[in-house]
Amino acid sequence: MPASSRPEDAVELRRGPLSLELWPSIGGCIAAFGWEQGGQRFELMRRATPRALAEGDGRELASFPLFPFSNRVKDGRFTFQGRSVELMRNTPPDHPIHGHVWQLPSALVSANESSAELLCRYPAADWPWAYTATQRFTLSEIALTVDLAIRNDSASPMPCGFGMHPYYERTAGVRLQAQAPVRWVGRQYLLPEWSEPVPPEWDFREPQRLAPLAEMDGCFGQFGGTARLEWPEKGVGLEIEADPIFGVLIVYVPEAFDFFCLETVSNVNDAFNLEARSVPGNGTIVLEPGQSARGSIRYRPFSF
């Protein structure tokens, strides 16, 4: 990526055919993830858009981190252990979404040719708990591993969730395969209240093309930990392996856009309100003071 189109603190990693570019100051985000094969470079995630640097918006990059929760909190309000919490709307008029780290700078803790560690400390504010979010990116000859961790730095128990929000190229033939047999649904769009078996058109146990889905924003539970993307037009695919803590899969296919998102996360949408109502399977993690939660996600390209 040309120097003029990236921040001064951009970090480039390379190992064999794989390369990764990170932008610590803009949300601790991935700006590009590429694979060189047969003299050709394949973008394994959507590259940062031309607006990414000018707007400083993590949503315009290749992938952004999700701390201390994934997706939305209804009206920014929930109750936890008798404590009422009210969050600011970080993308008004929408509900508060995707936590804080993607809108904050991260610090580069360490880096070498094939690995880097980023850290973001959040002081208690409208979210009344302080926490530290850490990302470690490691390239091997065959895969990218992202190690995520969140630590409760406050003096009382903290609910949380975390994960990754990558963007991928939406081609006419792109296919998804993943085992996630339940979907979370409710009376309001994107705010689930219960889970039920997936309908046939949202069942990805066998490879299914995404193009026929004019639009979807699905929250799927009981994710089996492995997803497979295939771009037949390029003869390239990507295997995604997530640790068991990431038991939720979000599939976002917006109408009339050239991208889609496949998010491996620990909590379902509006998990904290589901937790308050004792709805099982919502994925809320409760960390005691000083306690951490962690998990790894691996991205391995292949050709076919």
C-alpha cells in the first residue's frame, strides 16, 4: 500500500507468501492481508478503502477488533448484578455497537518481521469498567493467527465479549461452509430474544453461494469453530478456525455492496440483556477483577 495512503505508524509483516498490514492508531485494525501464489497476489480480506485514512474509521479497513462486546446493546441499556448501565451511542442513531477499541488508538507493544502485539487500555467511562484489550498477530508460512485477550482492570465483575470483524470480497460465486445450526431472532431487527433451528436458506453445513442472498444479517449459535470460504473465480479459499470461546458466527451480506462480513465472536447480539433475563447460550463472559479471557482465530488460505 503506498505510503501516502496509510498512517505513519503502519506496521507491515511478512512470512513466506503471506503479508499483513496493521494500522495501530486507527482502531488497531488490519489494513490488508495478502497471499502470493503462482506469481499473483490475492487479497484474503478486503483492503482498506480510500476513505479509511481520511476518515480514521475502522469500518473502512480490512478487519477491526471487537472489545468488550460484539454487535449491539439495545438502546445502550442493560442491568448487570443489580447495576444499571447506560452507554453512549457510538454510531448514532444506531444502538451502541461493537464496543470501543475499533474507535480508539492501540499502542504497538512489540513487532518483528512476522509478528506484532497491539494493546488498548480503556478507562472506565459510560462503560463503567476499565479493561485492557490485547491483539497479537503471527504469520507462519501457511496461516495468520490472531490471539485476542481482554482483562478486567476494574474492582468489580465485568460482563464482556470479544471477537473479530473481517470484510471479504463478495463475488458472484463466493461460497460459505460452516456448522452453526441455530439462529438468534427477535421481534426487532438485529436484537434477538430467542434461538431456533436455521432455515434451509441459512444452513451452511454444505457450501452455499452468498450471491443469491440479496441481503442478510444473521446471528448464528453453536458455531462449530471452522468456516470455509471459496472464491471459484480465483481458485482460492480461506479456512477459518476459531477457539471454542468464539461460539457465535455473524454473517452479514449487505444489499448492493461488493463485500460481506464473517465474524467469529463470543457473544450474540444484545447478549447482556439476554443474560439479565437468564436466556441461555448468549455467550456473555463474566470476568472477576484482574481476570482475563482469551482465544485464537486462525486464517489459512488454500488453492483449489
